[in-house]
Amino acid sequence: MNLLRDESKEGIWQFSSFLSPLPDQFKLTQGEGGTAEIVFDESLILKREDQNPSGSLKDRGMAYLISWAYARGKKDLVLSSSGNAAISAAEYCRIGGVNLYVFISPAINKEKMSRLQDSGVKFFISPRPVSEAVKFSQKNGFFNLRPSRNEFGLEGYQTIAFELASSQGLIEDIFIPVSSGVVLLGVARGFKKLGFLPKIHLCQSTAVCPIASFFTKDYLPEEKSLAEALVARFTPLKSKVIEVVRKSKGTGWVISNQEIVSSQRILAAKEIETSAEGALAFAAWQKAKNSGWPLGKTVCLLTGKKYSQPAVIKRENGYQ
């Protein structure tokens, strides 16, 4: 598919003609996007979002959202995060000379915590990071970056669809790990702008599946998940996500820790190291394939790099 792509620009801004306009001088970038697309088998393509500069697809969303805030003179930004979004936002704020205040859970992955500390941003540890970030931003008059509450939070994720359409043409199915639903809605919007919508497969864990459970009851709940970045037990976008998935004629999949571990082993055998969230999406593809779902040309989003998995889950469940 021939898209208007401006290769004189970097990162997501190559697709500026498809995005809500911003003045060029405010377009922050780390050269995000342009991630590899690996053919796993004759019908499956792995989109390697772990290859983004900060290690996750959050770079696409933050590149646009922080540029948007920067263009409006916002000098102090607030964000609640399970880790990846904060790591990403820290770099874009550094480039733009913008202050960032991050609220994180005490359960944050230790490697992500270390990267956040190295970034030099101001952060606060709270058992209720989302609500504390809201209070802090309101008290100080700072802009809250929470993507699910911002109309431009999903803007940058459209570029995943643009890249796939440019290189792969018509995609028939796509598997997306889901927390708040921002990424899924952004990817769907991108495809819609191009005039088609693949069947969207919404992937969540057995520990946190407030949206996928609308589509399936075929799972046994677990207390904790290896997919620690998929943490949203409530999202204001739930009804919109369900509507988009249904319109696409897709469905939802709920994946266990054991399925995540098995998928990571399969991917590792192909020399692909990815996050538990990416492995979860791959496991959902396997589940769909084995259940006889009529899959066409399929993409699976490997959403981030692999960090060490929580020891507590390994001990409790025996996953090695």
C-alpha cells in the first residue's frame, strides 16, 4: 500500500499527514517506530515493538502526546505508570526540557525501577498511583499525561497500522495485549483511516481481564500475572474497546501464566526475546489457531522488551 510517508522526517512524524497537526518545531522524537516485522510462519508476522528506543511501543504514544503538551507550553507533566510509559516519557521530557513527575506502584518491576531512577525524573511510590497522580496534577495545576483520559493519547499508536499497511498490505487479524485499551483504539483508528479494519484480538491475562472477559469465560482466574504491565482493572475506554473489537468481528482471549512461559520458550528458540505481554499476545494467537479460529494474514504485537519476571510468581506457581 502506497502511503504518503515523509522520509525526510524521523520517527512517527514520517506519517504527519495522517496525524493531528502540530508545528514542526514541537515534534519530539527518538527515532521511534520503523520496528522490524518478522515472518514467524506463513501466516504470522511479529511486529517487534520491543525495538523502540526505550524498549516498548509506549514511545509512539508519548512522542505525540508529550509533543502536543510541549506545543501548548506545558512545562510540568504528571504520569501514573506501571513502568514502560514512565521510562518512555522521561526521555521525551528530557528532549523537550519539560519537567516530569511520575507516580508508580511499589510493585513495579525492579529493572524498570532502576531505569526510571537513572532517568533522573521525580517519582513517587504509591499504592494508588493513578488517583495520587490526579490529585497531584490538580493541586499544582500540572498537566496529567494519562493517555486514557486524553483525546490525543492514542494518536501516535496509529503509526503501527500505517507501517503495517505500507509493508504488508491488507492485514486480516491482529493480536494486541490490552491494559487501558489506548493502544488498541489507536491501532484501530489508524487502520480505519486507511479504509479497512482487521479482526482485532484483544489479549489479557487471567489475573486482570476486565475487557477480554466480556468475550470469553474460558479461563481460570489467577491471583497475579507475569504480564505485569497489563494492570488496568478499570478503564474509561472499556465500552469503546468492546465496540471496536465487535465491529472488527474480532474477539477477546484470556491467557494464563503457564501459556505465557510456554510462548516465551517458543519465541526464545527463534532467538526472539520479548516481554511477558508480547508473549501473551503470541499465546493468544496459538490458542486461536488451535481452536480453529479462521485466521488470515495475521500480526502479533510484541509490545516491549523482556525484563526479569517477578520472583514471587515463579515461587508461587513454579514457573521456571
